[in-house]
Amino acid sequence: MPGWSSLRAPTLNGARFFLNNIRRSQNVHTSAPKMGGGGHAETMVIKPSQYQWNRIKDELHFYILLGVLPLAAFATYCNVVYGPAELQDIPEDYVPMPHEYLKNPVSRKLVAFFNDWLMESYEKRYEKTVYTVWRDMEKQNQRLDFWKMQRLMGERQDQKNFYFIPDRSNMSERYTREMYDHIQKIKKSD
């Protein structure tokens, strides 16, 4: 919008010039007066924008505060309420949990909460592996049983399924007769 105001003076001067030429046809002016445009230098300094830098800086501060403040509050709470661990005698039949060996209260709480994902015991990992192997073996046995069932159904033809042997033009009559005889022999043996 500032550009429009700089066009106002030359436009008015042009209109005056036009009106003067109409009024005085003998006295024709060949040029209009040059306007300065505000009285400052006619150069514009081009410099890089600060928009991206300011945006990155603002987002960095936002996400740091979004993550750091809750973690700092959690650490302060654990240190104030629970404090560091102290050695005590334990009963004979008590087996300590893995997180009870740690001294720092923040580490104790994190390990107690995320124990299943971070620190699995050897026994638990072994049981998971054994289950995975057993499940894969069961799937393989089911596949083998299915293939055996399909093969026996085709050989014995003892259920309601239709088996179609396609008639190919390159198949000889002798081979077709041998297949028919073989199928009749299987039917008679059952």
C-alpha cells in the first residue's frame, strides 16, 4: 500500500499537464517535473529473512520445554519423596525384585514401571522362544497333515470332491488309457 501514495503526486502532475495542454495549445510542455519520492535514497537493501530462524528457535524451545519440564518434575518428585536407597537386612525367604538393587530413586521407578520391556529375565525370554518354536512346529505339522489329506483324497477318492483331468491335445490315447486303468485298479483295491 505505501507504493500507491508515491504514485499520487505524478498522477496529479500528469493530470495538470494534460489540462494545461488543453487550455494553452500554443504553450506545450515537453516534460513533467521529477518527484523525489520521499526524500531518501532510492536504493533498497536486500537481506535474508529471519522468519525460518525464528520459527526453528521457537519450536526448539517449545519441544525442549515440553519434554524437559515433565521429566524434571518427575525426577524432583522421586528424589524428594523417596530419596536414595539404603541397605537393610532382608528376610531369608524374600527374593528382591531387579529394580530393588538400584540406588537412584528415578532409576528404580523407571525400571519398576518398564521392567517387562527393558529388563526381561532369562527365564521369560527362554519361555517366549520355546513358545515361538512350538507354534511354528504346530503350523508346519498342520500343513503336512493337510497335504497328506489332499494326497490321500486324490488317491482313494473317498469323499465328495471332483477331480478333473484336462483333455490336452498333445496327450496320447495310450497315456489316457493307462491313467484310466490305474484309477480303476485303485478303486478295486479299496
